[in-house]
Amino acid sequence: MLGLMQNRPLLISNLVDYVATWHAETEIVSRDPRGVMHRSNYGEVALRAKRLANALEALGIKPGERVATLAWNSWRHLEIYYGVTCSGRVLHTVNPRLFKEQLIYIIDHAENGYVFFDPDFAPLVEQLAPHLPRVAGWIALCEEKDMPAAKVEGLKCYETLLAQASSEYDWPQFDENTACTLCYTSGTTGNPKGVLYSHRSTVLHAFAACAVDGLALSARDSILVVVPLFHANAWSLPFSAAMCGAKLVLPGPRLDPESIYMLLEQEGCTKAGGIPTIWLNFLAYVENNREKLDLTKLKLKLVFSGGTAAPRATIEKFRDLLGVFLLHAWGMTETSPIVTLGAPLSKHDSATPDEIVDMQVRQGRQIFGVELRVADEKGEPLPCDGKTVGQLKVRGNWVISGYFKGEGGKVMDDDGWFGTGDVATINPDGYVQLTDRLKDVIKSGGEWISSIEIENLAVSHPEVFEAAVIAIPHPTWQERPLLLVQPKPGTHPTKESILEFLSTRIAKWWMPDEVIFVESLPHTATGKLLKTELRKKYGGQLAVAG
Ligand code: ADP
């Protein structure tokens, strides 16, 4: 027997209509590349999103067509998020930090007819345009007076397009499985692949993100969105914040610690989301300027951190310097991205501060709406005992079923499980501990050594800024760990001091065979250590036999 409840499609336009009606005055604050503050609100953003929908119509962009952005976090980018998706087109957020060849590949692969770009990117657009004949128009996100002098055909001004369009527009109704956004994974090997989200997956994911043991969002929050709008839908914040009417603070390109601090203080931010590297620099700034700063003015309570593992030292510093709880998240572009979050359980009420940090360094527990398991090579589930290491597999309503245009072939097994390529344990409480990427694992004498864990411990050393661990060949043990260290500016740590520091914290057989000091470590366009490059450069090194 079927239930007798209404069945309305889950569309992003419902979120936008809701927030524009009931939280119209809630602010959307942005800082532009020159550092100038701009204040808007949900009511205005939604109205301008409707103007944009009419402008897209006038440009002849059909439903389902992909519209690209090359843009920082700003109110205009948010308007495009809403205007493009709610009108039935697909927003393709392009990561401007990718190599030129990758940008050309993905803009062409997505068949983008129009690219909206921040004027900052005009030199990049000039380089890209000759290779992208399919792109009919490049729309600069500015007013006429600020138009860049770029030599590209089809250059248009965003504000002029909006001014010419009406704000009268009824969002269309369509199937909730319709595509809404497209985001390419950076692909450290091979070409980037497109992840195509649907309205349904996005709305369901936003519900989960809002929940109290999710990102705990509310209308009383002011959220600093450090995570770029071009990376995995900025962890759902454009949608989940609209679902509950939270204020958004969009920092533009300036992500230096001083700018972040200023925004947190000025805008009364209660929550903030970004990758660990951002927080590392931010905390160093707070620590070094403690005398100058009035920390009592900060309202920050919760920081979401994901993309790479949050080191213990970062979690402790947030707690000790600012009284802030770091909520550790794990996910992938392919999973919308949130799968696990490190919210405490009631048992943690009686835990010691150290035990709470022990919980926080793990990648968190699965939230409802997705399923997670560790599996062996045959795909069979492994026990959640906190010890047994296997590949993380995930399935659920906001997990990929295949890449755009079928690239990469079949991605799910027959039961719908998607292999994440991450290796982890899950403990009896459900907390995931990521040990490695499958392609980065170090197998020594048949046992796995966790590069992530050694890296995290190494960055707790007072003189270490960043660390990377890779496998090097060994005549007896097949592989051994090599530790690469970027010292903190002005410090000169020694190999001995680092090894001594690690020796009390990890098993003897996990101890790196060699420590090499480097000026900087290479990163991907999404801020992850580029281990392929490190292996190319240092992987040939032979470990000390014995
Ligand atoms: P990319 O586009 O670079 O693939 P993703 O955000 O999709 O970016 O990357 C997902 C991967 O990032 C995961 O498979 C995992 O390896 C890593 N990752 C994400 N969150 C964490 C975390 N909290 N700790 C460790 N690694 C993480």
C-alpha cells in the first residue's frame, strides 16, 4: 500500500525561494579581489539570480546546457549558482588553479558555450580562448567601468547583461533527477573526470549537512566559506546555508591569515570551512600576534576541515587558542562531498580532552543518507574493529553512479558500492581513520604503514611546517617510508630531532628510514600533496638495508 503524502520534486529552486522569502534580509557579505567589502542579502541574490535566468534565456542557453565559472567566492558567483541551476541549466564550476591544458580539456569536454569569469582571470581567459572555439561568450563578473581589456571574442559584461534582463521569472518545475552542477576531479593521474550532481542529490545532501551532528547550521550562524565555490560545491554551503538561512561570508581570493581573521571578527562568524593548510597558516598568525589581537571579539565556535587530514596540532591549537572545535570531515568530489563528520557521541561527555582529540583526528562517522564500509580486495566487508585496514567503499543518494559522458567506465560494483581509493579502518564507534590513498600505500614486510599518520605526527614537531611520506624500495622489506620535511620559516630542525620526536609516538618499524629537508612540497590544485611528483623525484632512493 502506498502512502498518501504529496510527492514534490526536490529542486534547488525550493531552497532559493524559501530563503528569499523567509530570510530575505540575511546578509551575503563578500570581499572582492581589491579588498573592497560588498554587502548583499538572500533577497537580492535571489532576485538577481532571476535576472540572470532571463539573461541566460536571451543568450540562447538551453536547459541542460553547461555554463562554466572561473571565479572566486563572491555574491555574483552565488547568484550564478542559483540562477543557472534553478533555471534548469548545469553549473560547471572550474578550478582556476588547474594547469592550462587541464582547463582547456575540461571546458571543452563539458561543452561549455559560456564562461563567467572574474576580471582577475582575464590574462588566463586570453590564453584559453583561442583553444576553445566552442565557447561563444566570456562574461566578466563586473560592472562596465571595470571591464578587463582582454582580447577575446564574445567578451560581455555581467552587470550589463543583468541590467538588461527582467527580474520577473518563475523557476521551472522539472524532474528532481535533472543535473544541476558539474565538477571535475583534479585527477592526479589521467584526465580529469566530471562528477554530475542532480537536484535531488544536492537537496538531500544539504539536509544532511544542516543536521546538528552534521555541520550544525542554523539561521543564527554566520559562515565563512573559505572552501572555494569551485571545489565540490563548497561542501554544500551554498545550498545548506540557504536551507536554514545562515549568513554567508565570501572571502574572494584573499585567503591570507590576516584577511581571514579580519572577516571572522568583523562579520561575527560562528562557523568556517576550509582545508587544513589554510588553518595551519591562520593559527600560526593568531599565535604570533596574540598580544595585538583581541581574541574575545571572535564568535567562532566550529571549524569544518576536510580535503586532507587535520593534524592533531591544528585541532589542539584551535581548542587552546580560540576555544574552537574542529569538525573533521571526509569526502570526495564523487560523494557530493560529505560522507563522514567527526561529531562527538554522548560517551565523549565524560572523555578527557586528549581522548576527545583522539576522536577528532579520525575522519569522523558516516552520516545518514550514505553507507560506508571497509572492504577487502574482493569487495567483501571487513570488521569495524579499528584495526583491520581495507578500501573504503561508499554508496548512497549523493554518491556518483558514473562519471560524465561515461569516462572511466563502470564505477560501482553490482551492489552499488563505489570504491573510493582510500584505505582506512573503522572503529567500533564508527569513526573512520584514513591511513592512505590506495596508490600511496607503503607496504613493508607485508604490513601497511600509514603515511598519513606519520605526516600528521611530524607536523606536530614545533619546527615542522609540512611533511610528506612516500615509499622507497628496500631489499628486505620491499618498501620503507621516506619522510620529506618543509621546516617552519626561520627554523633548522635536524634529522635526529625529528626521528627522536617520532620515536616515542610510532612503532619502531614505522620509523622513516630517511628524512630529507625541502624548501617546499608540491600540491595539487585542491591542496593535496602531489605524491606522484615526490615519488618521481625521491622514490628511486634506496632505503638503508637492515
Ligand atoms: P580531488 O578533486 O583532488 O580528487 P577531492 O576533494 O575529491 O579532490 O579529494 C578526495 C580525496 O581527498 C579523498 O579520497 C581523500 O583521499 C582525501 N581526503 C578528503 N578528506 C580527507 C580527510 N579528512 N583526511 C584525509 N584525506 C582526505
